[in-house]
Amino acid sequence: MCDNFFVSDESLEGGLSLTDSGTIDSTGVLELVLFLEETFVISIPDDQIVPDNLDTIDNLVRYIRSARGDG
């Protein structure tokens, strides 16, 4: 996964938009979805591939926990 995205040595802030910051583009979002589905054994329906779920680290954590039933 790290080979596919540009991330500087600085850590990403939880609320930083991954798309607005240029960390990922539209193709990267699809790669991210595949990575999340395989890594966390979840299914992400097309209608849930939206910024509110996937555009920040905070949103990703919240979405994955919800999808896994972790609260």
C-alpha cells in the first residue's frame, strides 16, 4: 500500500483530506477501497464510497469500526 501513495515523512493529521491534500486521487480511492476490503475483511458498497467515509484518517477509522461492528 505504501508504494502506491505519496506520503511525506510527516504524519498525516486525522482530519486532513486525503484527496484535497493530493495524497490520493480518484484511482487511489479505488485502490484504498480494495485494500480496506482485503485487510479488514469488509465489503464497501459503491454508495458508501464517499468522502464522509473515506476522505480522512478519522473518517476511515470510524467507517472501518462501523463496518466491522466494533462500535
